[in-house]
Amino acid sequence: MDWRSFAEQMASLARDLLAQETVSATLERITDSAVRLVEGCEAAGILVLNGDRVQSLAPTHQFVVDSDRLQEQLREGPCFDLARPGPAERVFRIPDFTEQAERWPTYVPRARDLGMGSMMGFLLYTREEELGSLNLYSRKPGTFTESSETAGWLLASHAAVAFSSARADAQLREALDTRHTIGEAMGILMGRYRISEEEAFDLLRTQSQKTNTKLREVARRVCETGSPVP
């Protein structure tokens, strides 16, 4: 492993990740970089858990999605465990899917049938939050080395910071957009019904509660139609 070259590529990647405009673009750069930078990696993806529901983000190949869905179905598997809140482990490896599985005995043979040979996974976390897991795959057994694991861990560390930053930025943009939409809707209602700012907001909130619709959706409807009622 040429660590000097790897460090230079990681430095360039760190700048590139923070320059992406969306969460999805950030995650796609992460998984594409895993295939490009980590020795032996043929495919990569990010698994996020919502309760017990698995979400596959930025998978580079279909069999990554198939592996994630299999773990969701079985409620068993390394990525599934790693993405749970507060896992004891932050890195795992399955060096050879053809060997007898001591852990995940149901998942491993089923994953072997999907074409898995070996895999590694890394918890994506910052000091404030745990985000899911970055998972790297090879169709060949025994592919990943100690150097591969070190490279994957370094990539995951950069990825976690970029993922967290991109998600926070997206949430801020959504909040600002929501605030703008609600303000615009209130102005429309105030002008149409000759009511105060407080009364306009109460009208939006009442319609939101009555229809079990998010406030920003009610506001968006007002902006489009001039009325909070469908």
C-alpha cells in the first residue's frame, strides 16, 4: 500500500466531499471512492436503520442492495448489527464467506449464494451521532487485508464527517424553505381574508391538525391555490 499516495487522495477527497451540494451526491462520492481507493473492494454501500427497516444509500452494485435486504429480512447480519444505535463494535470483517460461520449463521450462507466472497463494514459516527455503516464487498474470498481495513477505517472517518455535515446542511435548507413557504402562505391568507398575522398562522395550524397534514404542506397548498382547503 502506497500510504503517501493514499493520504494525498484522501486529502483531495475530503475537500471534494464538503463541496457536494446534496446528501445523495456526498454519499455517492463516498461509495465510489471506496471502490477506487480500498484495495480489493469491488462494491460498496451505506446502510442506515430506521427502526428495523433498512435503507440502502448510494450502493455501487445491485448485490449490495440484495445483501442489505437479506439482513433486514433475517434480522441478522454484520451491517444490520453495526448500524444499530450504540453497537459494541465499530469495525467488522468476514474474511471468507465459504468458511463455516460462527456469527450470523443464517446470513452468511445466504449471502454466499448472492455472490459474496468477503466483506468489511465500518460504523459511520461522529462525537455527536451515529449515522449507519459503510460496507465494502468483494466477490472473492480472502480479499481484504489489514491494509485494506486501515484504508477503509480512514475513509469511513472522513465519510462520517462529510455525511453529518451534508445532512445538517440539508436540514437547515429545508427549515429555511419551510419558514419562507409558511411566511408566504400567511401573507396570502392575510390579504385574502383581511386577518392578522396570528390569525393566519392559526388558520394554517388548524387545517394542519384537522387533516393530519404537515404544516409546510398546508402552506405550500396555500401558495399554489390561495386556499388552505384542498
